[in-house]
Amino acid sequence: FGELRLVDSGGVAVACPERGALILAYLCVSGEKTASREKLAMLIWPEREKSVAFKNLRSTLWRMRHLAAESGPLITARETEVTLGEITCDVDGFEALERSEEAFRTGLALWRDGFLASADVPPGRYADWVGEQRRLFTQVMRAALLGGEERFADRSLRRSACMHLLELDPMDTAVRAILER
């Protein structure tokens, strides 16, 4: 969410090509921990000829070969596929939005920044995928707000969530009702 960047366990930014970070984001969020080289090449470089897209992918993966976590490499490239290693992503916080007010607060802050908002997203299928993810995260945020309205004591937090959701859909009567209460 917000700025696309890779950070180590200490919070220090790690040098990673932006298109490489887009590959990591896709593998993390899509649920596909492994993807074919062809799929990634066409997803990340759709405007290029296939041979150029494959060359760009090889170059990007080569530049990412040094990226590792304590548990091993962040990405493993084989002849025909690329596999994601152990990595955490801020998107993981969306799984727990309804568990606590603090989790909701954290999720709201992330969601307001926008999924891959500052990234130079490739046109075509990747941009479509990002748009779909933004819609899904909005649905998750809305469901957490509606389901947690009674449990969340912080009125300003609920109000803030309502206002942001109403910016996207001013006619949402369920969210409007929460705001009116």
C-alpha cells in the first residue's frame, strides 16, 4: 500500500528494481507463490515483444538474486518458473481487520494509502489485476466496518472509515447509516 518498497526486518529500504518489486507484490498478493516466467514476462512487460519481455525478466531476476531473508532467498528463479520465498507484506494485515480495533485502525491507514498507489503499474493485465485488488480491499474494509461497528469504540475511527468509503460510493446506504448514528 502506498509506496512500493522492499524493507528488511529492521525497516531499512533494500535496493530492488521496481519491476522486481511488482513481481514480488503480485506473487505475495495473488496467492500464487509460483508463476511461470512467461506469465510474469507478459504481465510486467506487456508492451514489449515476447523475446524482449523475457530478456527484461531475466535481467530483473538477475539483479534480484542477492535479495534474501533469514529463511532464504526472497525469490527463486528456475528455468520455467519463479517462486516466492518467505516474505511478509503489509497486505497480510487485511486478514485480521475484524479481530480488533487496532487491527482495523492499521488496515484503514494502509487502505487509505491505496494499493500500489505510487507504483508505475504496467498497462493491461497487471493494471486490471491492481484495480481488482483495490476493489477487493475496499470490500474487505467495508465488511470489517459493518461487522465491527458495535465493537469499535473509537467514533472518529468509524467516521474516518465511513468518509473514505463514501468518497468511493456516495450512495452506500449501510455506510451512510453508520455515519448518521
